[in-house]
Amino acid sequence: MLRDLLVNLLRQKENIEVISEAADGNEALNESLRLQPDLVILDISLPRLNGIEVAKQLQSQAPGIKTIMLTMHKNEEFVKSAYQAGVRAYLLKENAVEELLHAIDEVMAGGIHISDKIAPIVLTGFLKGTGDQRGESTISFREREVLQLLAEGYSNKEIGAILNISLKTAETHRANIMKKLGFRSITDLVLYAVRNHIIEP
């Protein structure tokens, strides 16, 4: 697996210490806030809480932690959303082995790394406004967590277990999301999540 390969690569560097790994976005966020590492490497396609949301929360709650996004997505909106979330480097998995160490050095020196593969996307479309932004700023972080889990197909009961909240609380969050964002059905919610890159289609 690429992840194992990259972890082994990082562990061979004397000035880098890998202190934790995470299986999903919630774990990545919680571990990062607990351990306060210098750098977190994320994937956009993390389950339960996507990498862009993790980066946003880290920028808000622990701005001293730098983030690098490592993903297969070349889509302009993913790139734009990642950098707006505070990510300092956006790397494609196809070039990860060659680029990662250089990107880490650049980011830890205070810079922003833009991959050669990503630069044209950044230059041609970074400032274009796209996506469905209706009401997004009105929902809380917990509601954004619930929104992603609903879009991923989890039931209210399963969401309650994942987030350690009661079934009633999960149902309340779902109702609030539907009302705030004007959804009439779960299909509307899923389409919104896809358009805003909260989940992959």
C-alpha cells in the first residue's frame, strides 16, 4: 500500500518522526489535536470526515499545525478547497514518493508547495467561484460531521454510535441540517455533499 510505503520512507529520515496514523477523518482530527504534531498529512477521501474538513478544523483549532494533502484528485474544486482550508501543499499520489520529502521541507520552512502537476489548475482556476454554498456557513461543525455520515449512507442510529451521541441527538442534527440547507429529501443532501466535495460520487 502507498500509505505503508510513505510511512517507511518518512521513518528513514533522521529529522522526521511519525508519531501517529489514523483510519478516518475523525480519528485524524482528534489525534492531531491531542498530539499537536508539527505536520499532518491528509487524504481528501477520508471516511467519516473528509480531509478538507479536517484541515479546516485544524486551521481553526490548532493553527500551528501545518497540513499537506495527498490525494488522487486533480479536480480544480478540490485543489481550491484544500488551499482555502489552510493546506500548505497539495500532492498527487502518483508523484508522492518523488515529491513528498521536498514538500515537507518546503512547508516546514514556512512555504507553500505547489506540485508541477497542480500548478496549471491553481493558476487558471483558483479564484473562480463554484459549488453550492447555500447556507453552508450556518451549519455547525457537528452538523457537518452528521451531514457527511448521512451522505455516506449511515443511519441515525449508526451516526449516534460513531459520534458517541444519542439517537435523538442524531435525529435532531439531521432535522436541523435539512431545514437550514433547504433539503426536501436525503437525495438532496447527497447531491449537495457530492457538489461540495464532502463525499466522492
